[in-house]
Amino acid sequence: MNAILVTGGAGFIGSNFIRLIISETDLSVINLDALTYAGNLENLKDLESNPRYRFVQGRIEDSALVEGLMKEVDACVHFAAESHV
């Protein structure tokens, strides 16, 4: 597989982590983000056409979605959060 799931990847920390992984490794990245107030796909616009990057809009509470995505990856890095909670 050689892929990772990044939750909250459209936020500041997650998007910079994804950039690092894409530029410094051969891993593929699936970015799962709900695109709430903290997520912005403009942070990753230049990766849209990269074959090693895939965006999925969804929530980490969606167990069926997360279970399906976990079957495609070797690891998960969790950045999804609500800062006002």
C-alpha cells in the first residue's frame, strides 16, 4: 500500500504535514477533512493533480467512511479537531 490517511489535512498543521510527506517520501496521502471553519483546500491547491494525493470530504465520526479508507492505508495521522471545543 504505502499510503497514509491524514485527518484534518486541510487545516494549517495538516496541510503542511501533507506537503512534507509528498515532498520527502514516496507515500501516497488520503486527506480526510470536513472543511469546517478551519479547513481550506486552497492550502493544498497545488497538489490537486498529484497522483499521490487524494482528498475526501467527510467527518471522522462517519465510521463506515473511515473504516473504508483505513483499508486503503498503512497508517493514520490524526489532525482533525475543533479548536473551540
